[in-house]
Amino acid sequence: MMITTESISAAAEKWFGIKADPGDLEKMRLWLLESCGEGGPDGACETGSEILEKAFLSGKAAAFLTVNETYFFREPVHFSFLWELLPSFGNTTLQICSAAVASGCEAYSIAMMIEAYNKDAGKPIAYHIDAFDINPMVIETAKKGIYSLRTLREDGSVLHHMTEPYLLKSDSALHIDMELAKNISFFVHNLMHELPSKDYDLIFFRNAFIYFTPQNRGKVLSNLSCSLKEGGILIMGVSETAQAGHTDFSAKNKNDVFYFQKT
């Protein structure tokens, strides 16, 4: 099998469930040709399907084909909604999942908000955040907690004061105070498979659903549903809620914030 953009696209849908961008497919094709040549990455003669399988298993394909746009307090309406929810959680540890987290800004933003809430709360909330992405490279960035200055943008600026205790600014980068990471677990996971952990109270899955093919969206929502508690809440991107329909979820609206609750 020759390696073409069509064969890479088919593999992307099979492995990741996504419809990849044509430009990204071409970049990956050129990289495979350059790095593998006629004999494969190890110099041994390999088929096109074997070369592709290695690229997808190693995480290299995810680096080419997935979108990793992220910044702190993106779509602040969801964080305001989280603030309203926090008093309703009781004595057990609040379990949160940040799915398709890219380089981690969302998970750190959630943690900053809960820490800000706990400073003035009569009874602080214990919490844990599982944060994952299919791309190993961005997960390594999340673990290091070093970001470009562009991750503080106008969208979310109303909540930027919450970053001040935890973001140390240098001339060219922002550094997370790693004390904030003590309640966050970053790991690599593919949303085409069930999540390893169960019983989340909240799942943030924002601005990634649009990249999945229509035939795979139901599977992704089912995998997320399996990891939510009954009555648990799924928060999706503002532009994505109209595309999400699943029998496990009931669409809700509170103060013009749309979300889904597991029925």
C-alpha cells in the first residue's frame, strides 16, 4: 500500500475517529516519506500499512493530525457555571475529567477556580482532575506547566485574576506553580476507547467534538457517558451543543448555559 493522504485520512478515522485537515494530512505524508523512505523507519522493508500503524501507535500521528488550540479560561461562561455548581457538592471528593485537554490550560483553569472558591468557603471542596489527550507531546507540555504568553487572551480576561497566584511570568513564557498540579493527573488516552476511570461528577469536553466524524460521535459520547455518575454533568463547547444528541443525556439550560446531564 502506498502512503497517500487518502490512506492517512482513512487511518485517522479508524484510529482516532476524526476527519483530519487536508493540510495536516499532507504534512504527515511528507514526513513519513522523508523519515521512512522506501525501507521504513528502522531501515527494514515495511508495507505502507505497517508504517502507518507505527505512526499511530507511537503518538506521532496525533502530533500531526489533532488540533491543540487552548488557553486559560477559554469560554468563561462555563467557568462561571462551575462556580455556581461548587456549593452543591458535598463531603466526598469532587471528581472532574478534562477530556481532550490539549496542553492542559483547561485543567489548570478548573483547579484555579476551585482553589479561589476554597479560599473563602466555610468548608473547602476536596477535588481531583483527570486530564487527558491523545497527543503525548501536549501531555508532556501540560506536566511541565510552561506556556506561551498567548495562553492569556482577551477571551477569559474577566477571570484572569484567578491566575495571578499560580502563573509566574517571565519575558517569554508563563510558568505554572506546580503546587496547583497536586490534584491533577495528566495522561494519554484515546476517546475512541472507554475511559479508565469511572464515576466523574463533571466532564469538560469542549471544542473537540467537531473534529469527530458523524458516525463516531455517538461512540465518543457513549464512552464519556460510561464514566459519568448518574446525574453527572457534561459540558461541551458553546458551538457544539447543537450537534450533541445521545439517549444517555438530557439537555439542560441554566442562565443561558447549555449542558448535558446523565439521565
